[in-house]
Amino acid sequence: MWRAGGQLVTGVGNTLTGDCVLLRQAAGRSCHPVPCGLFFPQGWRALRSLREWIRFLLWLALPVGGICGAGELPDSFETPDTRWELADYDVVPRVQIRRAYDQAHRGNASESIRIEAGSGSYVHFRYVLDPMPVHDDLKPRVWVKTDRPGVQLQAVVVLPRSLHPRTGQPLRTMIAGTVTDGSTSWQELTIEEPRTLLSQKLPHLYQQFGTRVDPREAYLDAVVLNAYGGLGVTNLWIDDLDVEGYVPPAVFGNVAEPANRVGVGTVAGANNPLGSVPAVRLESGVLFVDNRPFMPRAIDFNGESFEWLKGLGFNTIRLSLPPTNQQLREAQKRDLWFIAPPGAGPETAGGLWGDRVLAWNLGEGLMGGDREGLRRLAEGVRQRDPLQRPTVCGPRSGYWDLSQYSDILMLQQNVIGTTFELDHFGEFLQQRRRLARPGKLCWAGVQTQTPRQLDEQFVLLGAGNGTAFGLSSDQLRMMAYQALSAGVRGFCFRSRTRLDSTDAATQMRALTLKRLNHELKLLRPWVTMGTFVEALPTRDERAHVTVLQTRRSRLALVLARGSGQQHVLAPMTPGLLAFDLYGIPATDRLYGLSATGPRELRRHHGPRVTQQDPDRVGLIALTEDSAVRNHIAQYMSLHGREMVQLRTELLRGGLSQTRLVDQSITAAGQGDTQLSQSLVTVDSHVQRATQMWLAGDVASADGLARRGEQLLDQVRQTHWRKASEVLPSVTTSPYCLLFRSLPSHWRWLARIRTAKWSPNALAAGDFESLPQMLSSGWKQQREPVMGLAAAVELSVTSPWRGRTSLHLRVWPESTAEPPEVVETAPVVIHSAPVPVRASQWIRIHGWVHVPEAIRGSHDGLAIYDNLGGWDLAERVRQGTGWREFMFYRASKGDRPLVISFALTGMGEAWIDDLSVSLWDQATGPVGTPTPDTNPAGSSGISDLRFPAAR
């Protein structure tokens, strides 16, 4: 029977108790789904009217798959045609489906369903979808309003690799989402992490169909609403259906639709509908895996179990060798991907490895001169790889040339434990992105351990294994967010040692990475599909702001600012933080993101945005789309409690480490009772946060942990400043480069003060004679940089001592616009070699003058040596006069020491009075001074003073 205003369908169906008709096909039973509201009553007698006979005959003439085709998403149900169709039920329903213009979640209309039914458990309505690969980023969601509780969103999952033994059709199963409560207002129903839900269904499928059930290439075929609200009448309105994380086939060009879709009430085709699409592909600067944007959260492999790494939140493993068969099987089981080097044989680029390699690693530390070798290697991989996976390489220079032959660039720079400012890391990555070819996909390598050279010097200078010191948890986290602010689309956390070791430093590192992976999962939409908009200038020196934008929203990253954060993080001063965000639509709302969920911020007139007492990492989402807010809220409802627990445990571990440092410093006579008392307060915050967390008050626990972190930062920075302020520069003592090594600093300092240093052993370090410099082995290295000129001379302009000093200068060749970024140092000076023995310690001392800021490079004038390497360089960016520098080294074996000065950008610098002194701990002063050296200016750190300006 038909009624005006919609379809009225009545009848009685053949039901199987406790069995869903949508799944009868999977069990090999016949099923009679109802297309577009047409219902098959008990027999042909129900087709009483001519109109119903015509409708039925037209339905028979349609291709298998039903009358309704797949809807276009998002669907706001504004068109006159209805989209939902009655599929199956276990109770006879009377159904009316119509377009409703008096109810809408958004817009002017919704789809209305009225059900009158007896006693049962389900009445399913189906919305047909295009095939959508199942992954945990896929999230079907729909808004519903109903006068009865219990309406549930579900989805049909097709397993194209697993055929039913009797029907030969692909197996299907259903996964369930959220359910409406008793509220009569609009509610959003979602299905979270479909792949995980599918994996939970597999044991049942294995039991029913055997272990040959293969979940690979599973896809969603339809979403389903169980609209049964109980005995009697249920009214339901449906609006704003969407599937987050779905990439339409058009993104990939002409992807053929299957001849026969595997759907409810259809005959399955023999071909996999997704089989023609490679599992991994790169399109327009975005990496797709199974047709969805993918953000690698990778870790270097050092023998840990894949299951354990997966539990920390990693989805990719970086291998140093091609994967073994066992690793491939384990990765398939854990849904992990590999970044791996290509093998040598013809099978190694495809075949057995085909579906678990995310990208082929072509090497790191590459320079412009490696272009031809990279080209040959990349071409060889592409010729042997039938799946055409992307390639990745890590350049050190030559970004433009190398990016021609590598699909992805891995950008990295050691920061923690160096003199490279942590505040500049994000801008450094942005500059490297601009040096590559436009649109090139970039990942960031994020340091998780101290630099290798620093570890080596820790050992040689007598403080044991530097790896045991570890990085600060919050420094590692800040470095990752700096990379995020640069617009990278993936992360590789660099690790040299096992992440499952039981020492305290490694356990802290593992917990930090687990917390970070949680946060990166939340930010996936902005990382994978967002674009870098701008870095905003702020008048507040406490923070800098960067904006990323997607089609639906913006994300403002507010990161604490401060010099020396690569050594010790600066505490975030409480108070009101204000900055301006221009171009915000008037309809946008502002949400502060935290582990407790989104918190709406007060919107001011104009572009002004304010935050009271900001955290060191602040995240603000700007959007008018409630779905964005709901995504945040739902993720935090699932994971926020664990994230606060991780934050509290990391604070507890940081407190334990800081307390040990404080006790050691106090034992050395450098303690401060006020700082020790502050640690007692931090401990109180930790205990109260734990109690609040156990009581379920996650917000209070998070706030207490934040206050504890701020106080702990103050303690650490005070200790560090006291240790470093007596030095010409922080590099003088390698133990001042990290907070946790400060106890070793005070012990080492006491030992250095007793040392008896040799006279200067470096030839021509007074820079008074060019012939003497050349004859003793001084060298100049030039790197041609387009548009720049360089010069080196002995200058009579205001030397520190004597008649002349060494002058380095780099400037634009013409009046044309100078390069924004200087990729490699245009000029480098290498000293004469100084022979040293394994038992000797070395002191390098000199003076430098950089009158104006070096442009085009964050490294300024870099002073380094071949024992400490680039990571332990002294970086001088600008000074007000002559500045003293001094640092100490030890050698693993007998070798020559060479000191280098690299002017890395545009500007000029003067160097003078350079000396090298040696000390053998066993025999006392050693070394024979050369006849043309200047005397060393001091005999130990006890004689050091602040730099004098001249």
C-alpha cells in the first residue's frame, strides 16, 4: 500500500531466529533483501496493485545489486530521493521512508523512517557505499534523532580473499558501532577503528570457516542502521552521513569498478574490486596505503618484538637490511610496514615482499655528488619492483638534485645535546623542504638519544656511557612538535639501541614515544592532508605559533620558546598568552585540545586568540564543523585516560631522575635547599595526580601533572644555569649539554682544575703569517654556491691579539635577491693537524667575533673538530664583541686533531688566538710547542672569565 509523502511497506517475511539476513549469504543460505523499501510479503499474493507489479518487474530488470546505487558522501539528504532501504529483520515491520523537511541536523531536510513492529531484535536499513578499504582511520558516522533508545550503526565488511566453500562468494561479516541513548535530541553514531573491530571478529570466522579466512583487502560495502526501538512505533530521522578517512576512487584516476559488486543480495564477482590498486602509492605529495592517507610512525629496528613495538603505537619499522620471511609474516600479522633497503636479487623488490614494504630506503647522509649513484639505484629499484613502491633517501646537501630521483626525503638534524637551537628545528626543516623540488613529500627523522659523538666523549672523558643519561621526555616531545610545525607528513624516530631494555632511561624513552604516538594519531588529519599555512609572529616571547590547514579546519600549534632548550627546557611562565590569527571565518569555533578532550575557547572580536596559563605544547583547533570536534572528543574518550596516565608516569620518572641529579650536585657542594624543597612539591603533585586518576577525575590529574612539569622545569633550568654560567660557552664542558649529566660535570670540573696543560701545540694559530699557515698545513675549502661570493684573508681590522686575525666573509655576488637559504657552507677553514695520543685530553681555545647575525643559516659560524664532529660544534650566530670559546676532547686512538671553521651563511667573522693544549693524565703535560705559536692564555677552567668586549 502506498501513502502520500513516502513509501509505506507492509508484509511478512521468512525469518531465521537469531540470524541476520545480511549474513545469510556468508553462511551459504539464501536471502531476500529488500531493495529501496520494496518488501517481499509472504507470496505473490501481496503484489495486488498494478503499480506494485510494475515496480516489481522494473526491479527484476535492474542489474544485480539493487535499485539504489552508492550514495555520494558526505550525504546531507537534501535531495527529494530517499537513500536508505529496508534490508532485513527478525520481526514483521510496517515501514514508511520519506524525505522530512521539518527535521534536520543541518541544512533543510533529513531522511525519516517510521517503523511499527512487534516483538523482535532488529530491523535493518542499509545505505550502499562504494567499496572502502577497511582501516582504523576509516570512521563511518551519521546523525540520528529518535524517540526510542537502542538505534545502532553497523557496517557490512566484505572479505574478497576468502570465498564461501559452498557459494563461492566472498565472505561477509558485520561490525558494530555506537548506540543511541534515551535522548530525543540529535546524536552522532560512529564506528571507530573498523580494522580493529574486524580483527576481533576473526576468531569467530576462523571457527566457522577455518583458518584460511584472509582479512587482507577487506572493504566496507554498506552501512546499516538497526532501527528497531522496541514493541510499537519507532520514529527515526537521519542526517549528515559521512565516512571519515575515505578517499574517493577519483583520487587515483581510472580505477575500474567491479563488474559485480559484492553487496547485500548480490552475486559476488570473481575479481577483487580493489586488486587493481597498488597497496602503497604516492599521489600529489600524499602517501596512500589501501587507498587512505597514511602517516608513518616509524622506529629503527634493533631486535625488539614486533608485537611490543606495535603496542607502543608504531605502524612502521625501519630496517637496516632487507626483511626476512619471518619478519614479513610477523609484519603481516601485526599490520606493520617496513622502510627497508632494496636487495640485490630480482625477487627482492617484489614478489614475496610485495605488500609489506612501505618505501625503499636508498641511503642517508647523501650529498649532491651522490646524485648519479642515487639515480642508478632508484632506476634499478623501479625496474625490479612490480608494485612501484616509493623510494626515500636522507640528504645532507644537494636537496634539489637528490629529490629528482627519490620520491620521499627524510629530513633530520641532531638537536638535543648540541648547540643547534631547538627553537629553530621546525624552521630548519621548512628551509630544507624549500630546497627540494616543489611538492616533494618529506618525513622527519626525530632524535631519541644523545648524539653518538657525545656518547663517545662522555666515555673518553671519564663519565661512563652517555646513552644511560638519556634525553628529557619533554625535549623529545618538543622536537617532534617542531617537526610537525614544519609540515612534514611522517615521522621516523631514530634509535641506536633496543627500546625494550630495562634501564630507566630506555623505559622513559619508550613511554615518551607511546605518548607521542597517541598524540600523532589524534592529529592524523592535519599531518596527512594538512598544508603549512604560516608561522605567526607573536609579541609574546614565551611562544611561537604555526598554523596547519585542512579542508575542514585549521590547527594552531603553540610551542614554548626559549634559548638553550636543547639542553634544558624553559619553563612556561603562567599568564595570558595572546596572538592574532587572521582570516578566521566568523562561524569558526576555537577548541583547545588536551587529553581530557576539546575545550571551547572564548572567541574575541577580530583575530585575537588568547590562552590562560598555556602548556609548553598547545594545540588549538579552529573549525565550524562539529564532526572535527567530535573526532577529537571521541578519540579522547577512548584514549585520554591512558594519555594522562602516561603523562603522570613520565613526570614520576622525570622526578626520580631529577632527584638523583639534585642529590649528586648537593653532594658535590653545589646544591640548593630551595630546589630540593621544590622537588618535594613536585612529588606531592605526582601523588595527587595519581589519586585523581584512580578516582576517575582525569582533568584534575592532567592539571596537576602540568603544574608538576612546570616546577620540575624550573628546578632543572636553575641547576643548569648555575653549572654553565662559569663557562665561556656551554660546549666547554660536554657534561653541560644535558641536564642528566650535570653531576659528572662538577666531578669533571674538579679534575680539570688540577690539570697541567702543555704549551700550545697548534702551528700558526696566531694568524700573523699566511706563509706559516700554508706551510704548516692550514687549508681552505670552497663550496660553490650560486649567487654568493666568499673571501678569506688575514685582516688588520681590530684583531684580538697581535697585528692580524683570520677574516671569513660571504656576500651576494650582485644586487639580485640573495638566496633565502644557504644550503652548504661556502667557505671552510681547516687547521694544521696536531698529533694526539689515546691517553691525552685536548683543550681547544680561541677568540671569535661575529658582529652581525649570519643570514641564510641557523649554524652561523660553526667551530668544530674531527673528534667531536658536527654535532658538538660551537655555533656563533652573533655577538657584541670578541667572544672566548673553549672546549675539551679526548681521542680513542693515536690520530691528528684538526679544527675547522665553517661560515655557513651570509656575513663575516673574525677568529684569533687559537691554541691547542694537551694533558696526559698519567705523565702530566705533554706536547712540543712549535716555534711560531702564541702562548696559551689560561691553564684551566679556574682561570676562565666571561668574554670581554672589544
